[in-house]
Amino acid sequence: MFLGWDVYKVAVSVPESHLQAVMDSLDGVVTPIYPGYDHVFSWWPVKGCWRPLEGSDPYDGRIGEVTCADEFRLEFAVRSGELGAAVDAVRRAHPYEEPAIDVIPMVPWKSVTASDGK
């Protein structure tokens, strides 16, 4: 029944100040995956940690010093044909020089069940 990787989960940690902007940046870019719903995201608080190296231009922190900050982990699903545009939208709205964006192949639940799940 599984037809291949045509859907991906995208995850990125975002400072609270930019969470809504990152979500809004995707509204005109991704086609809804869940019938009857758009602007479908999950997020939860996380703690991020990084050390900017020489030559970087950090949004938060100082060169050579470890920085830990409160962030939100944001996740959403996207079709493969829109993956590049979705990642580009996240990068444009995200304040970090190098946001850590994870792209994970996803098996849509409706592709592994013969019923509507009810």
C-alpha cells in the first residue's frame, strides 16, 4: 500500500520571537496535506545550544562562546514537490544565519490503512 516518499516532515528550532513569522511564511508555499485544514503545525519548547565560530555572524551569542537559549521546535508536513520552496521560506523568515532544518521522509498514515482510520 505504501507508494513512496512523497511527504516529508520538516523540523526546525526557532526563537519565540520568530515562531509566527516562520509559520506564516509557509502559508502561500505549501499545499494543505490534511483535507479541510491548512496552517497545520506542531511546536513545543526546547533548549538550544551552540558555539559560533570565527567568521560566523550569530543572531544570538558571541564568537567562541557557548550559548544556550530557549527556542521552540516547529514541525510540519510537506509534499516532495514543495519541499525546496518550504525550506527556502523557513530560511527567509528564520533569524539564524544557519538554522538547523531537519528533513525527514514520512509515511502518511492514510497510506498504511485500508480504512479512513475511524
